Amino acid sequence: MDNSQGTRGSVRFSVKSGEQVLAASPVLRNADPAHPLTARLDGVRYLDLVVDNGGDGNGNDHADWGEARLTC
């Protein structure tokens, strides 16, 4: 979560290939620490980094993929 929203907002991060979810975070709120995600990318041709609202609408949902990196 981006710290700019105080205590408001909730999001879920996921790494997807098409409809397949390769990794997902729990619902995160602004007070939560960063949550690392690791996904196996063997055979993956297309990759999406997705941020969804945490189930309560998208108000105040500011998210950052901090230090995202892909390694082969």
C-alpha cells in the first residue's frame, strides 16, 4: 500500500498469466508492512502485475509495486 492514504484503503496484489494466478497477497491495508510475492515463471509467455481493491471498493486504494524485478 502507498503510505499517502493514512489508514484508509485496502488492496490485493497478484501475479497472473492469462487467467492463471501465479501468486497473490492477502488483502493489505495501509498499516500493513510490505508483502513479498514470488512466482514461478517457467513457460510463462505473458505476465500481468495486478492490483485489485480489497473488497470494499476502490476509494483510497493507492498501491505501489515497490522494487518489482524479474529474474531468469
